[in-house]
Amino acid sequence: MHGRRMIVLADAHVHLHDCADPAVLLEAAARNFRTHAPRERWTGALLLAETAGRSWFDEVRRANGAVAGPWRVERGSDEDTLVAACGRARLAIVAGCQVVAAERVEVLALLTRERIPDGLTLDATIAAALGSGGIAVLPWGVGKWLGARGRRVIAALESWAGQPVYAGDNASRPWPWPEPAAFEVARRAGRAVLPGTDPLPLRGAERRVGSYGVRIEAIAATATVLRALLAGGAPPALHAFGGPDAPWRVLGEQLRLRAAQGRAA
């Protein structure tokens, strides 16, 4: 690839839940990215992982744009990218979805607009993500990599070695906790760990977006460019910025989430 390179600060696990305010999310992302901005030329990217029933990205594309408070969201230079602008601030928003495999393991199909149904086997889900031209990320989650599910994650990372299949870290893994064994398996398989914030479906949780992610050197923050880098045979050097939350914040959010789920039951 030719052209002047920049640093892309990418949050690789972004949800826009029904309870989230898009304007708050975008403003928080811009602010959090600036906190970790390098001296070099840089831009921010939000890699969406929309869940079943959510299609905000496609809704914006069909409407030829959207307004979120002071932010204007418009189509980007490729079909898998939107650009959010507010004054001089610019953020790339890249399509992707979160899928739950039959084994109850979550998979993020990133850098693609293709929607993959829940309920396929784990291998079929990963194959569908890669077949769509995107990458697959197996994201860590509280209690989701224990026992048989954790062993399935490790087996998948080993069996898909050499393919663009990554392990994913997120801000809900408290900083004192040791890294799960799957992270080292992913590194041995030739793929780094892709971190993101993974905001929970709680009001205000969108304010963490952009506080944990990965630095990528690229010529642009578009799905086309990031896909070529992350799905290529020789992935680029990736360096995390930010980090997981404090234990008391993680515990507080988990208690709020369970209370909200109990009220909805």
C-alpha cells in the first residue's frame, strides 16, 4: 500500500445498544482516543459488533447519513465504512456483527457488513466470518471462557492457526486478573490479541468506548485498508492502548446488568 501512513486507534469491540445515545458514544470515543493519541498523525476507528436484531450501520447507509447531536454520520469511501464528523474531529465506524455459535461461544465478524446467523457451529461461524471477507475474533467475557467453552476457544484458535482468527480482550476483564491461556495460544498461532471496550447494555456504558483498543499503522481508517492488514498473511505489529477497568467498576456493572436482566425477566 502506498501513501502517507497514520496511526489508527481502533476500539475492536463496539456495541451500540438500544439504551445507548449515539452522540454520547461518539463524543466519548473522540475524547478517549485523544487521551491516548500519539504525536504522529492519527485517527480513531470504531469496529462495530452489532448483535442480532441491531442494524444501525445499515440504517444509516440506507438513509444516506444520520445526525447524532453535533455529529454528522455519512457514508465512507467503501461500503463497510461510515465517517462521523463533528467540527475537526473525525471517526471511522466500520461494520461488523457479534454472533453466538451453537456451543455458546461468541464470535465477532469484523470489517464486514454480512450478517451471520446465531446458532451455527463454532467452526461454521468462523468460516462464515472469513468467507465474508472479514476477520473473526473470539472475545473474552466474564464467565464465558470457563470449562468446556474455554477449551473450545483454545481448540478453535489452534485449528485456525495462520488464518485471520484472533482472540479478543475487553475492558470488563479487571486489570489484576491474569491473562487467559487462550491469549498465548492466539499469539503462538500467529495472531495478536485484539482489545476493545465491549460496552454492556446499560445506560451510560457507551462512555467507555475508545478507552481500550489497538494501535495500527495504516494509510487510512477504512474497512478495505484494515481488512488488508488484519486478514493478510503477515499481520502488522499491533500495540494495545488503554487497558481493562478497575475491579470495583467491573463488579458494579455486572451487578447493574444482572439487576436489569432480573427486571426484564
